[in-house]
Amino acid sequence: MQKIKKLHILNTLHTYKALGFEYIDDIQNINQNNNSLKSLPESLNNLESIVQSCHLCQLSKTRKNVVFGEGDINADIMFIGEGPGANEDETGKPFVGRAGELLTKIIENVLKIKREQVYIANIVKCRPPNNRVPAPEEVESCLPYLVKQISLVKPKIIITLGATAYNNLTNDKTPISKIRGEVLPFGEAKLIPTFHPSFLLRNPSAKKYVFVDMKKVKRMKDLDFRI
Ligand code: URA
């Protein structure tokens, strides 16, 4: 096996280990990361400094601001979206546009907590032009940052919003309509995929499914995550 490929595999195994995995059975399918998780810092502030000056992919050329993520650095619940849109690119903050307003309502009205009590991040930290889906090589260079964020925040529940977040974080290509609402093991955390708030803005009738999924999260929180 090529030395470089071995290195990629080693990096990815470190990624999974940092998330609490002990066994990976699909080693040939492992993503090739060119951004070593092992070399990333052990504090969110230092990690953010690195991400702020990242130029690993072409999204860095068109971004106005890096959107690192925000929230309680010890949050039990972490939301993961796809990538910044126009409002997020302007402000440097995740989920501040219409989709963000809806996400905030979901957090406050269904989970009955403040938005500041969760942690919110994205698969890619820079806006894809015209809000297109991030390209595989953009995801590949940015994903180690998110994985490091997860390993530093150590959430008990990760809620992925939409297909891009679920498919890229888990490497499972099951359609979001089939997998949403499932409680899946993810390292030491539980992962629950649900629909993206932007999808709900276009398809309000799907809100009921997200309501059901978030009620499940609320129950788990009320039981102190002993599920
Ligand atoms: N959509 C996302 O996926 N993330 C954001 O931060 C905003 C909109």
C-alpha cells in the first residue's frame, strides 16, 4: 500500500478513536483526509484560530467570514448543519438566517432550552457559492475540524440536520427520509438525524416529523441521557 494512503487511513482511524470508536469494519472505504486530526489543537479557541486562517479548499477564496460554530462548549446537545449561507457568511455565526430562526424556535419550543445551551456547527465552515451542496473535496478537508469540535465538546446527543450533514458525518448514504428519527450509536454519543430547517421552510408539512424527533431528544434529556 502506498505510504501516503497508509497515512490517510491512520489519520482517519485517529479520528474515529477520538470519537470513542473501538472497531471499524470498512477500512478500504475510509475517507482520505489530508488534514490530520492528530495535529489539531486540544482547545476550541486554538482550533478556531486555525480554522479562521484555513485555505485548504476553494471555499476560502469566496468566503467573507469563516463560520466556526458557537454555543456552550460543554453542551449535551450538538446540532450539525450543512454549511453557512449568505447571512452566516456575513456575520460569521451559524444558523442566523430564516433557517436559523426556525432552528432556534425548535430548540426553545420543543427542547425547552435556550439556543446558547446547545452547540451548533456545520460540515463545512465556509459558504459554498450560491448555497450549493459542498463538494466532496471541500467536505474532506473540513471534516477533521468538525470531528475535533465533537471530540472537544463531547455532546451526548448529536442531531444532524439534513442529508449532507448525516451522510458526510457517518459515511452512510441511507436517504434522510429513511433514517430520520433513528437513534444511532456514534462513538460515545447518540446520533439522531432529522430534516434540515431549510427543507422545513420549503415543506412545512414535514415539520411534524422534526417535532417527533425533537420530542425524542427531549425525553432523552429529561432522563439525563441514560438511554
Ligand atoms: N444552513 C446550514 O446548514 N448551516 C447554517 O449555518 C445555515 C444554514
